[in-house]
Amino acid sequence: MPFTKTSIEDQCVTQIILRRCHEQPDVTAISAWDGEVAYGELERQSARLATKLLKLGISPKRCVTIVLDKSKWMMVATLGVIRAGGSFLMVDVSHPFERIEKIIRTIAALLLVFSYACVSLVSRLADAIVVIEDVANFAEQSIDDKALRQQHADTTIECLALTVRVDGFTVCNREVLLMLMVGGCLCIPSEDDRNQDLTGFISRHRVNYTFLPPIIASQLDPAAVPTLRVLLLGGHIHRDLSTNGLDQTCPFHAGCDARNVGFSCDYCLWVVEVDNPNHLVPVGAVGELLLQGKGLARGYSADEEIDRRVFLKGADWQARHPLHVYSTFGERLYRTGDLVRYNLDGSIQYISQKDNLIKVDGEEWTPGRSSIT
């Protein structure tokens, strides 16, 4: 089954980002409302933070909760935690305190990294506190980044990327980390710019790449953002179609279906019967999407029931469809809850979700949580 093939070289996120730091130390890595950080400074500040976390006993099995405003410190904190070998949980300070407390206690987070502005908010929820704004005062020591392994949990072009959301899901981690991996500049607007003047922020910072939900992208005035060259849409289905044609012929050509989510670059994709993941469905039939690969999460923290339901230890058909270096028999699988089908070219077409998630103005909501969010 060639549809499921993928080939990615194993590298740690830190290896790639630190390579950029050494290659272009004076290039701006972060341009935020509260200041700028060059790649060389990002390396030094994250090293100081990693040293501090190591002294506090951070390990691959310990989670660091990062409670921060969306600011330049966000990536210093994230990279510092990864370099220390820990895993991180990003929490938005705009969430209700009850929600933040529930998240932290659910995963039994032992450490917090946050700014002075957040001290009163979460100080009683942790047994160790690190204030990210004190990073310049931390001892600077060499960090053995080579000791990091791909198995540890974590989550060259000129490019100015805009990020408007930093919490909640994997797309965010890819959005911000990938920009640093390719040597670009991550642009972070203030809360006011994000809500009231996103177009102006993009223009002032000369942003040329961004990833936005369609409902936010629709608010942009194309004439006011001449530097913007790449606009990725995600979060929910975009209904518009792309067309192409020549003046000498019919001016329209077959458009692109926005429900086609393309191909995987780092996972094996399988489509199985909705009620029986041990049975694959034929090409063109609707089924549930399963993911398989080295980047799969270890599981849900402190929720064994969900773990057993959505993380499978293997499926019967894996022995019949060996993928050599791409996967192994008995490798774990994740049930996404997305209903899809394979197209004839091997791409995936999204149909719907099978759970009770709903969307309001582009934001996902679980009805049972609406009382506290």
C-alpha cells in the first residue's frame, strides 16, 4: 500500500534550531510586541533556562507548565524546556483560573515557568517556580544537547511568520517551532493588535507567511498586506475553490476541493471501519483515520480510559501490510475520530468528525466544557 509511505530523517528539534542559532546569530528570530530576540540571544537565554531547570531536577518524565502571555518569552521558555530534556504544557493566561488549575492538576505538572505578571495567578499550584523574566540572571553553563533523544517528549529561507494562537493543539507547536527550524522570524502581536489591528501588524512587521483560521483571514484587506505571500488556512473547512484557466480557452479549470487535506509527511495514514479498527476499508470508502509513526504522543496524561480507547497497541492487518522502515508490526496507532476516505492518488479527503465537537466562529468547543470556558 504505497499511500502510507513516508520517510523522515530522525533529528531533534533542538539540533535544527541550534544549528540556525550558530549559523545566523545576529538574525532576528522573534519580533514581538514586547521586544526582539536574535538567534544567538535565543540560544544563550534558552541555555540559561535549561541549566536552571536541570538544577531543579527536570527529566524526560517531568512536565513543565508554561504559563505566559503571548510574548517573546514564549519561545525562550519552550526551547529551554526542550533543551533540558523535559516536556512542556503551554497554558494561556486568558483562560479562566478554574480551567488552568484543572489542566495543571490533571497532568500533575511539577514546575511552572511564567512572568511576574502571572505570579498571583498560579503561584499556589506548583512546588517549584521559575520566573522567565529572570533568565538573564541565571547561571550560564554549557548544555549537552547531544544527550537529548528523539524519544523524549516535547512537542534556509528568509521568512517572517505571524502566529496568533499559541495554545491548545499541535498545529501551534509546528507553526512556531518550524519557523525557527528554517531560520525565519516569528512575529507575535499584542492582544490589541491580534483582536483589533491584525492587518496593521502584518504590514508593520512585513509578514510574508501566516497560518490563520478562515474566519480570521477573511478580515484581512489584501491591498493592506502587500508583503504577505503565503496564507495557510486551517482550523475548519474553507469553502472557496481555486480555479485556473487561459484567456484563449475556457477561463475555468477543475478547482481544488478544500476538503482534500493532501498527504502525510511524517506519519503512516490508515483508514479503518468506524466501529472496528482491525478492518481496513477499501480506497474510496469512508472510515476513521488512524495515525502511525514515531511522532505519536505517548498518551493522555492521567486519563487511562481515553488512552485505552484511542491509542491502540496494534492492529491485525499490520502483519499483512509491512512498510519496512516506515513502520513496524505492532507499532502503536492513534484513532483520530476523523471520518475520511482515500482518493485514488493517495491523498486524504476529510468528511467529518464522529465525536461531539462543535465550532463557533472557527473555535472548537466541547459542549461539556462550555460552562467553564
